[in-house]
Amino acid sequence: HTKLLQLLTTKPE
Amino acid sequence: PQPSALTSEQLIERLMEAEPPGIYLMKDMKKPLTEAKVMMSLTNLADKELVHMITWAKKIPGFVELGLLDQVHLLECCWLEVQMVGLIWRSVDHPGKLIFSPDLSLSREEGSCVQGFVEIFDMLLAATSRVRELKLQREEYVCLKAMILLNSNMCLSSSESSSKLLRLLDAVTDALVSAIGKTVLTFRQQYTRLAHLLMLLSHIRHVSNKGMDHLHCMKMKNMVPLYDLLLEMLDAHIMHSS
């Protein structure tokens, strides 16, 4: 789940 | 703020603000529709919707306070249910049609060009009719969708995470009850309505399982280009269920 983790951990702009 | 620090009204407001935007396909499907074209469009949309779904989940008060792997697990378990309840909500004013996006709606006949779709279409259309009969309100809809996410899996990483999740679910349940309480219904009608709304969720889980099997079959037959995120979410399901 690389992509999912990446999206979950990015801070919202 | 912790969800428990929010009143039901404030929680509903936050859920309304978290609603994702309408997602456009931005590509006209040329007639005649074929299995490949329909599957291509629907998987493209599903992949785009997934990105917005993650943003939505992060805006649900308390969700990001759960362990990261629990967040992953919950999203992996419920993503198709969340997409389906959104589809049902968008389609409620269009009897006989499913509004996949503002620029892609399909009738049962149009959907039937994909092998195995009619059964799933009929279940989605039936659920949409039920939602129409119930005159589901937007406030109730956002609560139900949050419940789908938070109720998608009971096996969390720790008992601390599980109790956090239960508190979150309690807060959303209170919000749903208060949304129902806004309607002009007797107490008896209110709890019957609550039961009817919650019973919808088991149908949605059922259709989602059917849809997941279908998508898996399509992938096996190389019928669809599956995008990164969509593929990841589908594989997670196959892994959990086997």
C-alpha cells in the first residue's frame, strides 16, 4: 500500500 | 479537536465540509459502448475518486488520530462501499440510471454490455430506489458514509486504537440520531428510520463484495487497465479475503 500510505501522510496544502 | 469535543451539529458541519468535489471523466465515451470502453471509464473514475476519498477521510474528525496502519486498513476495507454510497446518492433523482460522474451516467441496458454487470447494476438501482423512498437527507448521508469507513473493520492494531474508533463511531451515531431528530417524526418513527438507514449499509456491503469480485475477475481477464492506487486497493482486498 505504498501509494495509499503516501497520500495519507502528505500534509494538505 | 477531538470528536467528543464537537457537538453533533459541529460534527455534521465538518462532515459536510469534508465532502469531495464532483469528479469528471473529461472524456466522451463514443457510441457504441463496449465492455472495454465502459470498464476503462469506470476504473479511471474509481481511481480518481480514490485520491479524493483519502482527502475526505483525513478530514473526518479523529480519523488521523488513529494509527497509520489502521487508517490504511479501514480505507482498504471500505473504499468500494464508500464509492457506491456516493454513486447511490448522486443517482437518487434519476430513476433507472446510475450517475457515475456529472459527465457519465449509464442505464441498466447500457451497463449490460459488461459481462456480469447487470446483477450489480440491479442491486445498485434497487438500493437507490430505497434511498429515494426514504428521502435521505444530506446530513444523514454524510453520517452514513463516515460510518461505513469507521465500521469497515473491527480488527485494529491495538485496544487503544479500537477504543478510539468506538468513540468516533459513537460521535457519528449521535450525529445521525440528531439529524434524524430534525425531521418531523414521532419518536417511534425516528428509531424506525434509524434502523432503516442502518439496514441500507448491509446491502451496500453486499453489493460492494459483488463489485470487488467482478473487478477481480476483470483484472484476471486483462479486461481493464488498473491504475496504481486502484490496483493497490483491489490487491489489498484479495489479500485480506484469502
